[in-house]
Amino acid sequence: MMAPGWLVTNFSCRGQPPLCIGRGWELPADPTVAANIENKDLRAERIRVVIQLGQLAAMVDGTLVGPDLPCGGASPPAEATAGQITMLDDPEGVESVKASLACAVVTNVDIDCGPRSKIVVQDPHRAFATIVAHFRPPIRKRIPGVGVDSSAKIAPTAKIHPTATVAAGVVIGDGTLVMPGVVIMPHCVIGNNCILHPNVTLYEYTELADRVILHAGCVIGANGFGYRQENGKHIPSAQLGYVRIESDVEAGAGVTIDRGTYGATRIGEGTKIDNQVMIAHNCQIGRHNLLCSQVGIAGSCRTGDNVILAGQVGLKDHITLGDGAIVGAQAGVMNDLEGNEVYLGSPATSQRDQMQIFAVTRRLPEIRRDLKKLRSEVAELRSAANSHQSGRAA
């Protein structure tokens, strides 16, 4: 059964076995079904589930302050669209809420959030997780069978290998190739002319735009590495978001991209990702980036457009890189970096500063010898001075 909030088109292959052509699977060769498919946008957005703010407040045991407006979704401030609700857990984030299009905010902070309603609760994270789960219900874990679920919407020119798994509610566009061993979990949306190489895994709600290429072993949408401490134990925090990969992105073998906490981890159009790169939850990667092998990006980082991260670069969490920033191999980024600069070293600083540091570092043996010689000469001068003073005293 389709989860609430998903568009159900008027075509289905339910009860009709797929037709095996060559090494791929297609929908039955039924002209009426094919005609219906051709007249549909297979990547249609989810139907908005609309609920009143008062109902959401009751759902989370909160107090509604302001008009009882209809609400059609829940997203972090930077992603919230008109008619959605967002969250504020820290007064320092109030400007991001004011700048958002959200019609309401879940908060425990008594602060002016602009012309929007508030749902006041004790624990905003727990309440917001409940609200997000209402709009994007978690998928019940079960062991899927190999093959294409009858509720999946597959374009007639897509090819799916018989050993792939395509779960309920999945949408796959024209010309897309799904290779052996691929697993596509429920309610993923895949655009036109994508290629999913062997053993790629897409977790639920993952979205791929057109012409995305994922090489063997990519894992897209696994839970982020987020835990909170309760009574000395690590308890998983909410992992209710998803991954959105825009058009013309290519990811190499073994790339891992974690789902957002509440919203999307996003990879911008035209970005190219080398083998074995790790991108953590909530990251927003800009357009036309180049991420070389073994780059590791911690949670909630942002990169501008045309950013280059060379091999084994590491970013700590909540880092922002400006447009055109270039970070050299094995650099460790600990602070925000401005765009159109080259950065080296750990902690990463500008190339100019690092070249000066490298120049001094190379001279350290020579400097040490000079220092040792100077110490010896100073000792001799002190000895001579002491002898002179002793002679005068006598």
C-alpha cells in the first residue's frame, strides 16, 4: 500500500507480470498502459498533506500562539516553503527563521519570530520529529523480495535487471538503467537517463534528478551519525530526512551520502564525486563541485559553487566554503573559508600563509644549528664577562 501523501497515478502493473526484454525488465506491452505512462510526469511531487496548526499543536502537546493556519509540510528554516512549519531551538537561529518562508515555527524560546504562528513545546526536537514523521512517514522495515513491486511506476524505456529490488511507490523515469543487485527502497524518485551501477543502494525517499550516475556500491540515504546521551547511553536522534541529488551528478564507487535529520542532504547540479567520499547528514553541496577520493565532510556543511576538495580533505561540522574555494590534499578545515582562494594544510589556511609556513619549516634544521651556535657564543661571552668582572674586583 502506498504511504500517505504520495501521488498515485492511474496506471499500474498490479497483477500483470513484467515483461523481460534482454537483460532488463519493462512494463507489460499494453498500449493503453504505455499511453497512460507517456501522458504522466513520473517524477511528480508528493501530494501535500494539509493539516491545521491547531491539530499539530495537539499532536505534540504544544500551545498554539497565533492564527490556526493550514500547514502542508515541515522543513528546516533554509528549506521551508510557503505553508510549511519549521523549528527554532536556539535564539541565535531566529534570523534564519525570520528569513524563511515558513508560516509557523515549533519552539521552546519566547522570542519574536516575525509574522508567523508558533507552537510552543518543552522539547522542540522531539515535537518537530513527530511533525516531520506525520508528513513523511517512516517506512516499516521488512525484507523485500527481488524484483519490481507492483506499485512502482516504471517508464517504458527504463531497464531494470532481474536481480535488482525496486520497492513500493518507487518512480523511475525514461531511459534509466538499473544494474544487477541494486536496491531501491520505498518511495524513491529517479529521473530520466540515470545509471545505477551494480549494488547501489538508495534508502527510502531518495530523489535523483536527470542523468545522475551512481557507480558500484554507492549508499545513498543511510541514517546520519547522530546520537544524544541519556543516562550514559548513546540514543539515536531523529533521522527523518532524505537525500536529493540534482541533475548531471556523478558519484564514484563506494560513495556514501547520509540522509538529513529533518530535511534534505543536497548535492548540487553537475557535481562530480570521486570514489570513497563520505558526505554526512544535512550537508548542502553546491553546483559543479569536484570532490576527490576519500574526502570526508561532517554534518551540516555548506559548499558554494565550483568548489574543489582534493584527496583526503576533511571538513569539521557546520563549515561553509565560498564559491570557487580550492582546498589542497589532506587539508583539515576547521573554520569557514572565503571563496576564490586556495587553502592548504591542517588547520587549513590560505596558500600564501602556508607557503610561508612551509618555507620556515624546511629551514628548521638550519635554524636549529644557528640557534645552537648562538647559544654557544652567548655562553662564551658570558664566561668572558664574568672573568673580567672577577679580575676587576680582585
